[in-house]
Amino acid sequence: MSFFELIHEDKNTGARAGIMHTDHGDILTPVFMPVGTQATVKTLDQTDLYNLDSSIILANNYHLHLRPGEDLIDSVGGLHKFMNWNRPILTDSGGFQVFSLGLQKEQKGQQGKLVKIDEDGVNFRSHLDGSSHRFTPESAIVCQRKIGADIIMAFDECTPDNADYKYTKEAMERTHRWASRCLQEHKKDVNHHGYKQFLFGIIQGAKHEDLRKESAQYISNLDFDGIALGGESIGYNMEATENILRWVMPIIPQNKPRYSMGVGLDPADLLKAVSGGIDMFDCVAPTRLARHGMLFVSTKEDSKRRLNIKNSVFSKDLSAVSKECSCLTCKNYSRAYLHHLFAAQEVSGLRLASIHNTHFMLDLMRQARKAILEDKFSEFIKNF
Amino acid sequence: MSFFELIHEDKNTGARAGIMHTDHGDILTPVFMPVGTQATVKTLDQTDLYNLDSSIILANNYHLHLRPGEDLIDSVGGLHKFMNWNRPILTDSGGFQVFSLGLQKEQKGQQGKLVKIDEDGVNFRSHLDGSSHRFTPESAIVCQRKIGADIIMAFDECTPDNADYKYTKEAMERTHRWASRCLQEHKKDVNHHGYKQFLFGIIQGAKHEDLRKESAQYISNLDFDGIALGGESIGYNMEATENILRWVMPIIPQNKPRYSMGVGLDPADLLKAVSGGIDMFDCVAPTRLARHGMLFVSTKEDSKRRLNIKNSVFSKDLSAVSKECSCLTCKNYSRAYLHHLFAAQEVSGLRLASIHNTHFMLDLMRQARKAILEDKFSEFIKNF
């Protein structure tokens, strides 16, 4: 059985339904992957994620390398055992975090360059304690091998969109050389914990059409199990993201899963990316927004599709956050109660809100898949 | 059927097993009541409390009066509906909070006396925004009537242990007059939300034997549904608490439930109070300690009966917090994982720790009840 099965393609859009097979279970696509950066989806525990029927979650190589460290996770039998999650996990290589967290500190005026790139790899400092660390393509793969996610990512350089063309091209070419080195290292041991790990390559090239196409071609020609779209604007600038999707999709092979990294700031963005041919998404926004009291609802319930539960208009509102929702929060609690929990700054409110937004994203993808399989995806988008 | 049924008395100690019958269900005693001050047990939601099989929870009249306000809770049909908890609730009248939170602010050097007591009631300022409020015995009962707990408490003055004898006696006598007024107000409407509310009186008198006995006699002579022990040292100074129990128990009637307010700083304290004849306990300590990473275990597992999960010795420890525990946390997660969640300052760790400590207290009382019914309570204490 191949890793990825393409089940159905929509006739009017690029949308597709598929299945990824892993040793920890199948993942039906399109799929939203809740982000558990530090081996926990913020405010939730894994029984919550089983109740939400999440088929895969994310964790982050950079964060887990710094704390608790890949050797500790390795010594206890890998991340699934460490966090008691027996379904698939994907780890991001940490390329994005090495550069973004390093740059944030530099912008805050800290002395000395926190991130130093050479052909072989990157020196960076921990955002936690300033300690020095180094990732090379090889060490980032070894680190992810020890952590033991089912799907791991190539180590790439995520260039900011405002970098000049010359630098963006250089960085992309280096990322390509790193991609080949990642693959080579990966093939040395794809079953470290006794189950198979799959490696995805990442397309870079910022907002430049020629670079994106070149990168798509290069990454597609390598023996990756899946293809990801990286870059600062992916998910945070949907117009740019949709352009990039149009450029690269004709180049990427049909028989590999496609992952847009960081899409999901707005539920509607997922549908745009699905239309563009994407199978997998992750984004911290649904849980981060939840912790700020922003709750997703349907268009019928609010024209902006989100409520600010802190708004006093909800203080006596006994209806559920969303009448159409079947999550634990909506089945048990009213807007008035959630409003009170946020007003009283109770941690339980953060969790109930996170459960709702995570359910919203997971369920949106379940509904989208059903619509694709029934050849009703265009209609589904229109109604949304 | 009477409110309280005494089922069995231990032959060697004062321990007893009973049942309280309320319109929201029975409460088997002795019982630990998790504290949900602001209509939520911190970090948990009510489905957690059902899973823990908690038979009753607490909320606080002072806090709910300030936020969201008793009129709001009344307008949505009472606290059970507001928070979706269909089992019994007890509200403390807020006497303790009016005085303790007021005094805390005074000690911090804020100008003007924040708490002003007269024969009719108390003026106090909100600890949230400094706004002025007033509770009289009557208004504290009306407030609790609107909130709608199954068991409500008389409004009392909780005198500090370092107050002089004269003031303590005056305050106690005023609390007695207030107790009678609370009863009178309560009888006007005991079924406000369509189910019966029960009112408990509170014995004061600080550390003075004659005052405690006088207070026990006075409160016992009134038509309260239950008798509570209040005061600064109750639960926080177990030697003093045990003395007070010895003084008052011969005076309190057998056929009413007995509640020691604030006992539970250490699980062993519950057993001491049960031995002294107490049926009901509440304490914020189990969940507060949990949020600081202090987790209860058996004597066999740690001589101090608690672990500091933040200790690095647990970083690779794959065993459960307690091997003897059947809570969600111990069934699913290791000490190593909890250690990581606390190190990474993840909110999910606070909840998992709170679930464990709450389960520990609830289960300790379930086991104590079983031991009492089997005439093995002395043995049970010895083994603990």
C-alpha cells in the first residue's frame, strides 16, 4: 500500500480527497492538524484530542530540541509514548522557528546576530535562555528521528518576503541542497522507533513566480513522501498564497500529499487552499484566537464568522456559541457562561474556547471531504 | 425523608457515614467538596467533575455577587443552569471573603478602612475594582437565594485569631444575632428556583473554649439544616481545629450534617476532622497546590505524601504520578510528561495536576466512608 492514496478529485476546483496511511493510523484528507508545539495542543490534553477525533497533530522540532530535548524523548521511546498520543504526529523541522524567533529577538535590539547561516547549517540561540545551538540538515533529521513523528519535514531556510531577489534565490538554492542532504540522512534509518517515518520536502522562493516554479520543480524531482509549501506569506497573506498555489500546482506530482504550512488564520482560508489543491494544513491561530475569546461560528450566526465572547452582549446569552456545533463546549455551555469565564480570567474558559475552535476546523475539513466525494465542493464553498 | 440520614457511627472515633438528600441528588458523607469560587473549579470544566464523580461542589456568594452578579444568575435560572452542573452546589455566604479580602487590601496600605461593620451589616469594597457594596444577613441570604445553591450558609463575621477576647465575644454575639436573621429571611422563600435550599449556621468564637461552646450551643438551638465550623484557624491550624472539634461536638446535635470550612490543606487533615465527627469539607489547597506542581501520593510513594513534579528527578520518570490512582491523569500520562508541561509552562499541566489532586481528595473520602461502614476506620487511618 502506498503512503498516499488519491481517492477523488473535484471537477470544478483543484480540491481532492485522499488518505495517508501511517503505522499510527490513517489520515483522511483534506485535514486540519492542530498544533501542539511543545508536545501539547495548548490548554488541551490528548483525551480532548481523541474526543475531537483529530487524526493527526503537530509538534515542533525546534521547541522539543530545546525542551525537553530529543535524547530524553528518544530514551522514553519517542513522542507518541512521551505524550500518550497513539495517532499520527507531524513535526516541523524548526527551520521557520530558528529564523523567526531569532529575528524577533534581533529586532528587539539584542546585540550580535542570533542566527548565522553557512552552507553547512545554522547557528542559533535559544529563545528560552540564549544558549547556543546548531542545526544542519542532517542534525535536524536526526533530531526528528529521535522525536519520532510519523511525518517529518526537511530543514529549510524560510526567507522573509522583504528579502531581495538575489538573497531569496541564494537561500532557495541552499534550501534545495539541504533538501537533498535531508533525504540522504533520512534514508539511513526510516524506522528508528520501529515504525516508518515519512519525509516531506518544502518549496520556498517567497513571492517570486520564477523561484517558486523552480523550487517546485526541484523539490518534486526528489524522492520525498510529500510536498510542502513554506514561506512567510503562506497562510498570512492569502492573495499571495493563492497565487503561489496557481504557480506550483501544475508542477507538483498528483500522487503525493500537499501541505501548506501555516494556513488557517481564518477558516475560509482552508477552503481556498483546498480549492487550490492542498491536502494538509496547520495553524496556531484557531487555538490562539480561542485564548483571546474569538470563537468561530457560521456565516448565518455572524457575518464575520467569529464572535468576541468577551463582548458584554453575551453576558445573558444562554445559547451555545454555535447552534450548529456538536463540540463539548457547545453541547454543555452557554455564551453567557463562557463570557463569565473570560471576564473572571478563568483558565477553564481558555480550554473550552480552544475545544470549540479546534472542533470547528477539524469539522470543516470533514465536511469539505464529504462535499468533494459527493462532487458538491463548489456548492459547499458557496454556502459557507 | 429528612435532609440528613446518619447511616453509621464508628465505635472507636467520632467518624460517621451519612447521606444528605437534595433535589439535585444525594451526597454520601464524609465528602470533600471541590471549590469552584467563580462558578468553575479552577482549570476544570463540569464534564471533568462528572468524570471525577464529585457529588457536590462549592461556589462563593461574595465572588458571584461581584461577578457576574446574582441578578444575572437568577435571570438565567440559577447557578446549576448557568454553569451546567446538575448535582448539588453549596455557596459560602461570603462572610469570610468580605473580611479576609478586605483585610488583605488594608494590610497592603490602601487608605481608608475597606470593611465597616455595624449591627445591621457590613460595608465592603470589591477586591476587583474598589466599588462599594453592602451585605446584611438578609441581603446575603437573598443573594444566595438568587444564585440558587442547594445548601447556603448564614452570613457571619470571621474574626481573626489575634483579635482580643472582648472583640471576639462581641463579634460572635453579633454573628449569633445575624444567624437568627438569616434563618428568618431564609424561611420566606426556600424554593425560589423550584427546588429546596438548605441553610447551615456557622459556629464562631476563634480559639476560646468558652466562646466556641457558647456558639455551638446557640447555633445548635436554632432551626438550621446543618452546622458549620468557621474561623481563621479551622483547617489552617489542625491542632487548634482538633481542640475546637473536641469542645463543640458534644453540643452539636447528631442528626444534622457537620461541615468544617476550609479543611483540606493536607489530605491527612480530612481524616483528622472525620475522626472528630465532621461530615463535609472544602479547601482550595488541593487545586492550588496542583497549579504549583505539588501532587498528592500515598505514604508508600513518598514519605511526605506529595511530589513536586517540577523537580528534575521526574524528567525521565515514565511511571504515573501515583500507581494506585485511577484518575484521568494517572491513567494517561507519566511523571515525565507532567514535568515537561510544568517546565514548559503549559496550561494543560495545571488541569491534569488539578484533576489528580481533586480525585485524590474525593477518593480518600470514598475510601474513608467504606472503612467507616465496615468498622475499619481506625485501621484505615493507621494505613494512611
